Amino acid sequence: MSFWQKIGDFLNPSSSSQTIRTNDQNVTGSQKEPMSDFSQILDVKNIVVDVDVKSRDELLKYLSNLAQTNDKSIDEEAIYGKYLVRENDAATDLGDGIAVPHAQDKSVTSLTMLIVKLKQPIIWDKSNSVQTVISLLIPDPEKNYQHVPYLSTVARLLLKKGFLHSLARAKTSDEIKKLFG
């Protein structure tokens, strides 16, 4: 079973009638988690296409700069450092040309999503190439783990071949924004 199939089975347990015990209540595996409202965290100014970078680290620097350009309270160097630490702990390349780096820092005042499509694919981790980057900037300290449902929704969207195809074909920031609702 492939990595993506495992994620799909985990996120969409529709074939399971098994009871899942949670801290709140018992829920059957056939119930679906609602999709997150990306309009709360994704602004078209944080979506950039045809970015020309040559490496993962150069891209992470670009993301840090983009975040600070659009929100002056963000500490660009701190975000860049957090991205690097996260990538050194575990690469965020998901396959299919997608990476989902994320950083948590006290200079981030609200959960923010950044999306970058590269002019040319870059090597992300070892030999894996990436052409689309979906990043979350997370406030620190964060209350209620508000980023988790968004990450879950991104993962579920990336499991849909139609979504991946549309994302790959999208040429403008507005087209990408529409894909996320």
C-alpha cells in the first residue's frame, strides 16, 4: 500500500464502521470531517506563481521574505530559521511535486497560508523534486491547534488527482485561490 493510500485511508475511513474513541464522544468512522475555510487564512497576495529559485533553502528564504513583506510584524529571519529547523527534523516533501513546509513563531499574529508555484522544479530532499509549495505560518504559542484542521484539509485535497491536476495547470494567483475555495 502506497504512502498516499495510507493517508487516504486514514483521512477518509468510509469503509470502516469501527467506533473511534475520542476525548469528546464516540464517532463512527464513516462521518466526514468538514473542509476548512481557507478564506480565513489565505489571501491572494500570499500566492505567487513563476517563482525562480534554485534550491529548497532559497525557496524557504523567499517564503520568509514574502510573509514579512505582506505582514510587517513577521520576523523574516526567525521564520527562515524555523523553516530550516523543521526541514532538518523531517522533510516536508509529500511527493507529486508538492511540499508543505510550516513554521511556528511568536512574530506570527494569525494563522497564515502561503502558496508558491515555481518556474522550474527544485530538489527538495535528496532526489525528490518540488514545484508547488503550500506553507503555513503558525502563531506561537498557538491556542487550540487551529492549524491541524487546515493541514488535514490540505492533505485530503492533495489526495484528489483532479485537484492536483487543476493545481498544476493553474497559471495565476486567482486561479489557485479559487481551488482552495
